[in-house]
Amino acid sequence: MSTVAVMPQHQADPEVQSSLQQRVNDIIDSVMASLPDLHQLTHEERRGIIARYAAVLEGNFIYWMTAALLPVQSEDARPHLLENLHEEVRDAHPAMLRRFALAAHAFPTDQDALAVHEDMTRVRLFFGRLSAVQSLLTMAFFEGFIQRFMVYLAALAAAGGSTEMEYTDVHGVCDIAHTDGLFRALFSEMAVNPLGEGEDLFEGVALLRNLIETIIFARVNGRRV
Ligand SMILES: [Fe+2]
């Protein structure tokens, strides 16, 4: 696919940019505010959240970041995505996440994988449409959420006695820069390859939010945690 240089006169209005970022931050704030009190959770409920998180993230993060890269036309957007993918692969983040889950005795079971199956499939099919701007916004939301969620995820593991925290330590820090880079990539892409009339910019964000809520709130033994 050919790439197109961003023309400055086509850059999105800074007010539009900051309102988009604010809307994503508000969604993340809302998800964070809804997290169940750690001290009210049973061991199995804590284990389930870690396991469902691992079931989704281990096999999908690099896949979805790649899906966001493939349709991008702005040459300014590509470096942010490539840098992120480079780090994921070079530092073997899926292996890091698996170590975290294993150490927390929360390696996903078939039931954990099935609990997220339907919502995860919807997100996979969304990324399969290769819609650049929608996918970039979805990944910016994902990175921002992950960074904010790390303290809670680490606390879930620590409550179960685990001390393996490399995954949560690494992602609580590096994803701040990644989120910022993804927003810059999004704004570059919006300037050269805008979303079509009638398309919902937040479609992927909504689907991913549903999936994240299933990770957190899946019914355990018949009740929502
Ligand atoms: Fe990562």
C-alpha cells in the first residue's frame, strides 16, 4: 500500500483532537471506577479476572496492533505502530504475560477462554475490517486502559501471593508513551484517510469495552463479581 505525506493544512482541529482524547479518557475512567473492590473478591474471582485478561491479551494484542497497522496510509502514523510492535516482539511480551498468569496460578482454563469467546470474536471481526482510523482509536483506548489497569492487575496477583510483577511493572510505565504515540498516529491518519460518512468512530472502542467488562465481570459460579 502506498503511503501519503500529511499535509499540515489537513491536520485535524486541536480542539477535535483534545475532545477525542478526553472522551477516551472518560471511558477509561468509567471502567476503572467500576472495578470491584479487591477485598470483596474471593480467591476464585481474583483468579478469574487474571485468567480472562491473559486469555484475551496473550494471543490478541500483537495481532490487533498489526491489524491497526495494515490499513494505515499516513507515513507519519506508521513509526508509532512499528515501534510498539518491535518492543512487543523483541521483549516477548506474550511470554511475560504468561509468566505473570502462571505465577498467579491463573493460567486460563477452557472455561476462562470460553467466557470471553463471543466478545473477543466480535473484536477480532471488527479489526478484520481493516478500518484504519477506527482501529487506531481502539488501540489508543486499549493502551490507555492497560496502563491504568496494571496497578489493579498486580494487586489481584499479589493478593493471591504472587511476587512475579514484571508484566505489570513494564506495562504500567511504557504504555504511557505508547498511548500518546497512538493518538498522534490517529490524528495523522485522520488527516489523510478520514472515516467515511455515517461510520461510528467509536465502534471498536465500544466492542473492546464490552470485552474488557467481560474480563472483569464474567459470572463466577452464577453471580456477577
Ligand atoms: Fe506489551
